[in-house]
Amino acid sequence: MKTIRRKPNFKFLAIIAFLGLFLQSCSEDDDPILKAPTISNFEYGEGSAHSTEQVAYKGSDIHLEAEINAEASVKSITLSIHAHDLTIADGEVAWDFEQVFTDSKYLVINPTFHEHIDVPANIPAGEYHIELTVTDELGNSTEVEGHIHILDSITLSDISIDTTVVRGEDFHVEFLINAVNKIHNISVDVHAHGIVPGPGEVIWDFEQTFTEGYREQTEVEFHEHIDVPITAPAGEYHIIFTVEDEKGNTKAYETHIDVTVS
């Protein structure tokens, strides 16, 4: 009996292979690779004015806004604010801020990020670094960064104060005040430590709050003359000037004055 050998049908195999490649190509077209989110129009500045000048004030807030284009829904938005090598003065603390936003208004395609972040009043003034990172549901992430200058909400300048005064007379005080949130009041505290009054003398402790001509001003010159009682003992006195704004922020300046007999 003769054996019949069948030749492979190469034409048929070629058609099958072509169909396989075609179907694979269609499948890839059905599942395109989604791009990472993009961040545009990133702006930030003083919160109360929605400023874009990249400046904010201690004890106030920062306004931040950005447009996010995301082909896949956003999973989270992370905001970080920190500083490098700022000198921390007495009464101040370092500020490192980080918050992850997962609000429902952001967990969508193409959200607009808009937040106001409180700035502590007791942090060093200076330049701070801002980072905004957007991550989508596929794990893709994009980051944008910049810098903002944090300034004192109250500044004192051109300070001129007498260094000595004869008791029974007055001493002169003068300085400029710039208060972003308006002045609430200015207090003066004069006191001494370790001075023993002599016969006919009385310990002098002076405290007074000034408002007239100063309250609700943003820029003003503090100019006063402070009387020293004739009965005040001679010696060195400590003086503290404190300016308080309408938001409760304060700025103090300390100095000394010598009270003399003549």
C-alpha cells in the first residue's frame, strides 16, 4: 500500500499568522498607554489678596492654585513646603509642611487644585521651597516646584530711642511700623530689676497702650515722649515696645535706657 505524504499548507499558515498579528494590533489600539498628569498655571502668593507675587506673611495664609490635566483619574495631590538653612531665632520654630489631598473634588479627570494654607506666626522669615505632586490611579506622577518668600507681618524700622534721660524729664521714642493686617495697638513696658530706691524715691514701673492715631493703620510713625517721674530711682531700665495687629500677631523690640539724677 502506497503512503500518501501531505505537504504543509504554507498559505493557510501565513493567513493564520497575519490574523493573529492583526488581532494583537487591534487589542493594543483598544488599550492605549495613558500619559502621566500634567500641571499648568501653578500660582501662589498672599492668601487674602489671591496674589501671584510669590510672597506671603507669617500669621496669614498662602493661596495656591493649579490646573491639572489627567488622562486617568487623580489618586492624590501632595503639597510640601519647607526651608533650607534659615536661622531660627528665640521663640521661633522650623516649619516643614506636607499634606496629601484626597478630597473627592480632586479624584477626577482634569481637576483644578485650589487651597489656602495657614502660615504659622512663629516661623523664621525667608525663602521656602514649594512642591506639588499629582499621582493618578495608574501610578503615574508629575511634580512642579517653586519658591515663596515668607515675610514678617509686622516690621519696625528707623528706630530712634534716647539712651539716657534725667528723671523728672521725658525721653523720645520714634520708629516706623508696617503692619500688613493693620495695627490693633502699641504697648510700652518700662521696668527695672535690682534697683533699690533711696529716701523719697519710688520704684518706677510704666505700662501704657497706645491706640489713638495708630489703630487700623498699615503704615505709620510711632512718635511719643514718655515722662519719667522725679521720684524714679536712677539706674538702667528695660523697655519693651510691642506692636499687635488685628489678627493677633505681635512684633516686639527691646532696649534699655539709663535714668540719671542730673
